[in-house]
Amino acid sequence: MLEVYLDQVSGKQLIKETICMGGINSLCERYYLGNDLHREDGPAVTWYEDDKKASESYFLRNKLHRENGPSIIHYKDGTIGKERWYLNGRELDILEEMVIRGLKMEKLI
């Protein structure tokens, strides 16, 4: 199923695609700007299994990217499992990740 969606941050028109996998109780939502996976106000790709969020991925212009948290999050039993951090399509090493986590923590204090 395709829906037109207006990005609340940028005001750009996006396409939301919802896919149901046959025989498996899973659902995928993907947001596109043109042909690129893209969303500025949330994850561009979200997978659900058995009506629970299984994973989410943040993309800008078809590149994994998120400045204030992990770009890929895998969930297990409703809690965050594995996380991977990317900026502009490049996976961050542990030191870069710690810097971003530290900056995020400073904003909370």
C-alpha cells in the first residue's frame, strides 16, 4: 500500500510504503523522497513482527544517518537490543559513538 506523507520537519512530500510479508506476521513501513529512503522526523524503515517493533533504520537521502542516536535499532521482546551508529552513510567507530552519546547526555543535564 502506498500513501502520500508530508514530512513535518522539512515539509517535503514523501511516499510511505507498507509491505505485508505473506505467511509471516511481519510488516514493513518505508518512507521515500523520490527513489531514496528518506525521512527527517523519524525512522525511514520500520519492521514489525507479531505486532511488535522489530527494528528501525534512519535514512537521509538513501544514506544511513542520525545525529542524535543510533541509525539502526534492533528490538527484542520490546526492549532495545543491538544498535549501530551512522553519519552520512558511514558507520561510526566506538570512540565517535561515545562522543555523540556524551553530547546527548550533556543536553539532558
